[in-house]
Amino acid sequence: MLSHEQNAELTRVGAGTPAGELMRRYWQPVGPAAELTAENPKKKIRVMGEELVLFRDGSGRFGLVEEQCCHRSASLLYGFVEEDGLRCPYHGWKFDCTGKCIEMPFEPKDTRLINHVRQRAYPVRELGGMLWTYMGPGEAPELPRWAQLLRKDGVRRIDVLPLLDCNWLQVMENSCDPCHTYYLHAHTLVLKGKGDMGTYYYRPIEKMHFEIVEEANWVGVRKQRIYGGDEAEEEDGHPVIFPNFLLSPQREHLVMHMRLPVDDTHTQIYRYQFTPTEDGSEVPQPNQVPFQNVPPLRDEYGVYHMNSFASHDAMAWETQGAITDRSRENLGVSDAGIALYRRLLREQIKRVQEGKDPKGLIRDPKLNEYIDIHVSTGQARVARDQKRQSA
Ligand code: FES
Ligand SMILES: [Fe+2]
């Protein structure tokens, strides 16, 4: 149980809030690069409560700027993308990808104003077909080079899920909650006659136990279901990479769930799917990673379809409330992972408040050449195997 103040501290993501400042220390995913095309080179996005415009200029550089123009606040979303930047639709001030003003058409040629104004902007990088931004202070840490983003022995796809109407922490707490699969996913599917999809998780409860471990190595939480009795089996783990990623094996795919806090009451999930080739052989990689928008998980009346893992989870997360009231909860022993994740979160918030780097940031490029977190054991490996890296 958390007081209202404690709940606010862990959930709110606006600039200046404790969790918001923590999340701003990590590179955040802001969408598939393939979404920005020559025909549609700009897009409005909201990240941690900030209204922004993401664009790709005529030379292929990515920019992320505050939506409201620093001249007189018109929306840059309606601006014109040019070779070297984005021009405001109101009076034509032009900004480059770093937010520097490079043209003020109606000001005197020798105006000094142009050197004084700056559009708020955040750096954007592309890796593995995703765009990433860093919205924190100071020098950005390394953008993590996770194996899934770099491997060449398979194909990738990005699923953009419908925007969730709930706070990001509900989604992350679920990632540390190994018991939820039994009823929410398996039981639901078996009752719907889709046992083939659900039976894996549908084993006698008394023979099931869970292991939840904090992984200091790469900073995260690994949860694992262990099945006993005749069906003794240790399921692959589902490591949470702190603070807002989950790795999970799904049949032949390896999925990285990336959870972007859009604002306090909305979360965007990108399901980044990597399908390795059976024999481990490398395949030619396309210029861009394809993406698809996942259709709504609810019908026109707002009723959840309950026919997929995604709709089950969305039902659970959204019905908890936009920001669930944790003063009403009653945690049990089986909620150990949730308590563990909250402790991690509190500790990292404190580190940021003390002026330290939170855990999990990588500052040394040598430790960021290729990060392979094994789903089965949760072990992280920093490999320098050039063969497996993309250029
Ligand atoms: S409001 Fe943008 S140029 Fe005037
Ligand atoms: Fe789930």
C-alpha cells in the first residue's frame, strides 16, 4: 500500500517530478523510424507530458522540438519541412534539428535576435529501426546497443500498440507479476476455446512456483515460473530491463516490449519483435524495419476483445484506473516482484535527487558494443564479437 504522496512520487512523469526526472536520464523510444517518410516527414508526439514535434528534414536528419514556436507559440506541427530544418507556419522562422533558429524572414538581415532564441529540442538517434530521444540534463549516456536491435541472424518487426489509457507504472508492475498469466491469459483463452494458446501457462497452481530476482548485473528484475511435478520445467525468464523494458520469448520470437510514458495517464507500447533464423544464419537486412499499427483492443463500446494477451493485459491495466489508487491495494506474498520493482524505483529516484547517475546508465562505449541479455538465465553479456554486430 502506498500513500497518495508516495503513489504520486512513483507515477508522475512531468518535468521536475521525481519519477519524471529519473525517466529523463534514460534514452526513450519514440517510434519506428519508418513512420517518417518523404510524404509524411513530421508527427506530433507527447513524451512524459511534453508536447513535441518529431520530424525528418530533407537531408534525412531527425529532429524533436517543442511543438509551440518560440516566436509567438503557433504549432510547428503545421510547419514546412525543408532541406535543413522545420519552418514555422505562422511567420516562417526556421529551426534546424538542434533547435537553433536559422532564419527569420521578416527581421532585418543583421538581426541579433537570431542568436538569442532557441527552440527547445532533444537529440534523436536511430538504432534498430527505432527512434530514441534523450530528454535529461547534461551529457547523454550511451544509447544501449541491445542484441535484439543489432543481430543480423533474423528478421524484425515493430508493432505499435493502441495508446493505453493508464499510467506507465501499472504496465511495469505487471512485468514483475508472474502469477497473472494463469487466470488473465491462460484461463481466459481456455474458456474461449483457445486452449492451444493458453495451455502452456495452465498448469496446476500447487505445482507452480515463482522466482523473482533482482539482477544487479544489468539492472533489472527477472521473473520466472517454475513448474513442478510430472511437468517439471523451468520456463524462460522474462527479464525487466530497468526502468521500462521487458524482454520476453514468445514462441519462435524474441520480443522486447518498450513502454514509453506518454504522460501521467497514457502509455505507448512498442512491441519490438525479432525472429531468429532456425540455423543461425544471417539474412540481408532491409533499410528500414517494417512496422504495423495493432488494431484496437476494445470494441466500439469500449469492451475488451479478451482474445489476445495484449487485450487481456490492457483490460487489467486500464481497469485499475488511469493512475491506480495504491492506497487501496492489499499486497500479498505473491506480489514480491512489485515491491521489489518499487524499491528499485525509489532507490534510483533518490540517486538522481542526490546528483548521481541512476543504475543502468552506460557511460563507457566499450561496455556498450553489444549487450546480450539471455532470456533463459537473465545473464547479461557484453560481447565484442564484431561478427554479430551491425556496422
Ligand atoms: S509563431 Fe512561429 S514564426 Fe511566429
Ligand atoms: Fe500479461
